[in-house]
Amino acid sequence: MKTLNEVSWRFSVTSCRISPVNSEGLFVFRRNISSRFHSRLEKKDERKRDTMEVQGNIGKVLGFLRQWDRGDRTVRSRMLKTFLTQNTNKTFYELEQEFAQVASLFLARITTWTRLTYTSGTFLGLQLKSIGIFLSAACHDQYLTEFVEDGGVLILLEILSHCRSSEEELAEALRLLLAVSNAGRKYKEIICESHGVKTIVVIMAESNTVETQDTAWSLLESLSYGNPKYQQQIYKGLSPLLTCSSPRAQQLVLITLHAMQAKMKTVHDSIVEPLLNMLRSLHLEVQDGAINLILALKAFDVRSVLLSGLVALLRPTKEIQAYQDMEESDIIKITGSLPVFVQQAAAAKTIRLLAEGSQEISHELLSLEVIQHLLYAMGNREHTDAQIQASLALEQFIRSYPVLEKHVQRVTGSELFTALMDKSDTLYMNIDETQAEILLTNMVNITEVSDGGSDPEEKIMQ
């Protein structure tokens, strides 16, 4: 029989029963109990320290906000500079931790100060960048909602409309609006309801810097997607940019209009004239953008107006005969007529691209006497590219409708016609002054070609 010294008893908390253990087990048991006790004390101390730290942080933040409320503009600007240095690229949670869960109070103060002082322009850039810390923070929905509810969108649009805002400040305000727009449809609609599209378009047209123009374009692009309620308003708002003097703005708006075109059900014919005028641009990226948009519009009810306009451009009406012997650069300086020739070449190119893609459009162009006008453009020895593009387009029509061959050859002569069909892109080198005069005065009138390839309806007057 075991003695009491040989056997010990332990009460198990988890199982609520007594179990025998040896003396070594009793030691382990006592050590575990002690360890748990000290661990609980440490956790209690840690919670106490955390509580004290939170309380201290709250006191620090309240002191910070009190300093802001009592400070003048110099104090506030210094505080914003420190804020920017210490909090750039922080997330929502990091900002909340830094400001003891009341960072929104500081955002509200910056927004209010901006509203009151933006007209003076003092520290406006600093204010906008500070607001950007909140709106660019990851998981920033709460800040965004509060900023918009405080009238932030209207403040930014007023800054864009203010004549004293610098280009840098305009770009910063546009970036903040872009952050708002990218947050979703509800915020896009708020910007549009506040007449934001008109304001942004004006900035894009009048800005002198690429950064501001590109940011304005990005914002307009953002507003145009996922915003069906204001789709038509945005499209109409963009159209005036076609006539602005900035090639960069023209290029960007053409890209956006082209992207939006597939979503539009109708197109107003007021877009036709400014679009055709863009074909005279000396900037190829603008010209290419205009051609691409014209190709997209062929499926809409403005097609007939576009085709008539394109054919008319093949025969410029401006008086330029007195300057035939001048260099192209001199014509630009003295008369500005070269853009008309550039437009003539672009029109011929566009006609060729339209005809290549549709037999129906080809028939419409023939009904508009396009052959006579292409022959005229081929005779323009003042502008090589106009001759090249007209030759390529004419070749396209002849290969599509072989019955045109004898009627064109009757005007050009067999030698020139052979050169046209063999190498239309170098035909201009074979056209002398006499041949050019014949082409310029041709009166070929071919208005219809049947699908069966029979002889076209034609009147020839020479």
C-alpha cells in the first residue's frame, strides 16, 4: 500500500476530476500555473499600456486640431507641409491610426479652409495636395463620401473656373476630381449634375500645359464610361473641342469621341463641319483621328452629309492661282492655303478607305461625281500628297468597277492611265503641266455604275 508521500493528488480544472501524479509532475504543474499567471499579468499590463497609448494619441490629435483651429495661415501651411511629408502613400487604416480614428476631422478642416481661401490662391496647391492624401489612400471610401458631402466637388469646379488658378493648381484639382469620378457611377453623376463637363472642356481647350490637358482628358474619359444618364451630355460637351486651337486637345477629344461613338444611337449633323475642318490639320495625329471618327460615323444618319462634304473638299474653292510658283512654306506664311491642300489629300484618303469597306458607299460617292473630283485633285501639282491620295482612290474605284476604265482613260490618255494602274503612288511624277491642266478642267460626269458591270451612266464634256 502506497503512502501519502508517494502519491499526490491534483484537481484538474478541465476534466473536474482528481488524478494522481508523481512529484516531478507536481513541479511541472506548479511551473505551468506560475507561467500562466505571469502571462495574464503581462497581458493586463500590455492592455493598460495600449489604453494609455491610445489616450495619449487622442490627446496628441486633439492638441494638433486645437493648434490648427487657433493658428493663422502660416501655422496651418507649416502643419500641412509636415502632414504631407509624414503621410504620403498611407492607407486609410494607417491614417486612422495616426489620427486616433478621427482623421476625418482634419480632412473637414482642410476642406473648409480651402473653400474660404481658394480665391486668394494662397497655399491652394498645398491644400489640394493634402486633400489628395485622403482621396488617394487605399480603402478611402469614408473620406471620399465625407469630402463630397462637404461640397468638395463644387469647390474643385470653382477652382477650375477661377481665373487666378495656376496650371499646377488646375492639374491638382483635376486629379482630385478624377479620384472622385473613378469611385463609381454615383460620383460621376454628381460631377455632371454640377455642370462639370463644361468646366473641364474649357480647361482642356485653354490650358497651355500637356499635364493639365492630359489630366482633363483622363477625367472626361472616366466620366464617359459607366455613366449612361449623362452620355449624351458628355458627347455634346466634347464636340466644341473639335474647333479649339490646341492640336493636343483635338487629338485627345477625337480619341474619346471615337470610343464613345459605339454607344451613341444618333449623331447631330453639327459635328460634320468641324470634323471635316480637322482634315486640314498639319498635325498627322489630329488628321488620323478625324479620319478614324469619320469612318466610325458611316453607320449613322450623318453619312450622306459627310460624303457630300468629302467630295466637295477634293475641289478647293479658295483662290490660289497667283501663288503657283511659290514654295509650300511660302504659301503657308502668306496665304495659309496649304492646309486646304492638306485637307484635299486627307479627303481623298478618307474616300478611298470608305469605298474599300462598302459597295453601298461606293455607289453613293459615284452619285456625287467623285470620279470628276478625284481627277481634279490628281491635277494639283501644288501638293504632291493630294495627287498621290487621289490617284490611289481613283485606282480603287477602277478596280472595283472595271467599266470606269475607258472613261478615265479618255481623260488621262493611255500612257498616264497605264502609270495610274501600275504605280498610282508615283503617278504624280509623270504629270506635266499640260496633263495637269486637262485633269483640272475635266468635266467627266459618271453618276452611276450597275452591279452587273454594265456601262455607267455618263456625260463627258471636254
